[in-house]
Amino acid sequence: MYTVLEKGGVCSPKGFTASGICAGIKASGNADMALLKSEKAARCFAVFTTNKVKAAPVLYDKAALEHAHFATAVVVNSGNANACTGEQGYKDAERMATLTEEALGLTPKSVLVCSTGVIGHLMPMDKIEAGIPKLVEKLHADASEEFGRAILTTDLALKSHAVEIQTEKGVVTIGGACKGSGMIHPNMATMLAFITTDISLPIDFFAEFRADIADSFNAITVDGDTSTNDTCILLANGMSGLRYEDLSLTEQGEFRAALMLVMQSLAKDIVRDGEGATKLIELRIEKAESHEEALRMARFIGTSNLAKCAMFGEDPNWGRILSSAGSSGCNMVAEHTDLYFGDVKVLEGGRPIQLNEEETARLHAVVRQREYKVTLVLNIGQASASAFTCDLSYGYVKINAEYTT
């Protein structure tokens, strides 16, 4: 069994400390540098953006992990993406890692680097260099919130979660934090995500981690744009004294379920905090031919500007949902398809249902909610999947029209 921890985060598992400071990178004066450290080298799994334009920290981290699958710390800055900065940008990312390694007394290539913020500006290395010793000095075991706030950019809310799993041999904890609000789209979003656990994981768990990303961070969309800096890192330091291989099959299943819970909770927090968002909508595809097809269709519908505008206008426009599903390239038969807003069925066998007065009232009550589910039942198979999106509001346009000013 697992238990959700109140106010949990990256420091909840044993052996992790963190810090967050204001280094002066952001004009706002808000916290903009963070450090996450494991007491000992941790097994590291990482997935990065698929954008052809990759930021310097992404290139650096991919190179650092090419031959080693361990990391001891991650240094993060917000306010500057260090993207499209050329050779100098790569040198700056490398210097951030080297300075952190030296300050912590670690071996080379044991610290990863993540950056987020405005694209195309060289890093203010004087502020970075002054900030790293302060981060090291302020490391402590109750810093989940400090870390979580220092990685934010246009985010309005902290995104931090943790769970405990009780096993026969002891307790295992999983924690996580992420940032993301705009430029959010599968593969991955404009997001940095950090997952920590105190169990020891085998190297082949990477396949499970990638599968979890498919149904969490790769199952969300805000605006259809994929960033240059997207990174999701899982650190497993084994400080609980337990190994994944030593758990029973049931306990392994509970660990995987708890990890998915943390990752999906963080992913949904990103959509809830989508720039200008007023709604969180789960797009559920059921009875599809395959999980992959169901997820692809759900994600495609989630990117439809017409559907997202209808969501903002609290308009249960099933035609936009059905039309988008039919444009997704996934197999479906319109005459077999049913559609629900919440628990209100509006389409059966591809034909609209004539709702009575009470049902119409219930339908409009559903779309006025802050969060609700739209379910498309294809009736051509047994697979299902969900994606998560937000509405497209006036606020989104305003935020992004003024982003660099």
C-alpha cells in the first residue's frame, strides 16, 4: 500500500537534500537557482526533449549520461534557458556543472544541469558563479518547497508531490517536483521534472520509466509547442536499503503504481497551471484498437484550438471533439462511437442524443466545472488511454504576447 505525503517533494526520500536561492537572474527578484543533491551517487534515468533545437544543458546532460548512468546532484536555474547560445552556451553549462562538483567535492560528470526561461540569451555567469556556493551552503533536508519554487518561470503554483510505499522489508519513498505552464506539448512539455526515490533500481527499469512518461508528461498539452529544454530526471539512491529486485511482485506493482501517481500528479499540475488556463480536462479514449492509438487520439484532440476555445467558453461542442478525433489519423468508425461529457452521454453510434431538460442542465453543469472528463468510446477494441489538456483563454494570448518584455 502507498500513502500520499502532505507537503512532500524531492527531499521526502532518504538521503536527498536541496536548496533554492535568488541569484539575481530574474528581474522579478524571485528565486531562480536550485540544487538537488543525493547523499551518494544515484542511479539516473533521464528523458529529454525531442525538439531538433536542443538547449546547451540538454546537450551537456546527454553527453554526461552517455557512458555513465549515475548522478549525485542537479543544479538548476530559471529565467534563462541557455538555448540557441552556441559553443559559449555549452561551455557555460559545463562550467555550471564543474563549479558545483568542485563546491560539493564530487568527481567530474557527477552533476547534471537544467535551465529554463527565455531563449537566446547568454547565461549571466557572474550571477551563476556567485550563486553556486550559496546553494551548497543552504542545502538541507526540508527544502522541497524551496527547490520547487526556485525552478518556476511563468508558473503560478508550486508543483510538488511525494508518496510512501510500505513493503514487507521497509518503507520506500518517491518524491517529485516540476515546472511548466506554457510551451507544453507531448514529447515533452516545456518542463523540468525531478523524481527522487530511496530504493535501488536496476538499469533495465529505464524502460518502465519511459513508459510512465508516455502516460504522464507525454500525455499533456497546453498549446502544442515543444520546448528546447524539456528534461525529466529520476534519481534512485538506494538509501532505504531496499532493492527493487528484492520486492515481491505485488510490491513491485505497488511501487510502479506509486511512481505513476507522482508523475501523473505533477503532469496534471502543469496543465492546471497552464498559461491563462481556467479548466483541466481529461480526454479519455476507451475501447480503442491499442493503447498507443488511444493515447495518440487523446493527445491530438487536446491540441485542437477549436476544442480548447469551446472548453473556455463552457460550450459542450461535441462536434469539435468528434471532428478532431477523426482527423487524428487513428482508426475509428464514426457509426460505432459514443461520447460523454462527464457522465452525460451526448452521442451514441455517431448520432446526437436528444437530451431532456434535466439532462441538458446536467451537461452544462459539467462544462462549468474547473475540472471534468470527456470520454470517447470507440467500440472497436479493448484498449484505453487518457490525455490532459486545458482551455485556451484570453489570458494565454496576453501572457505569451508579452513574454520577453
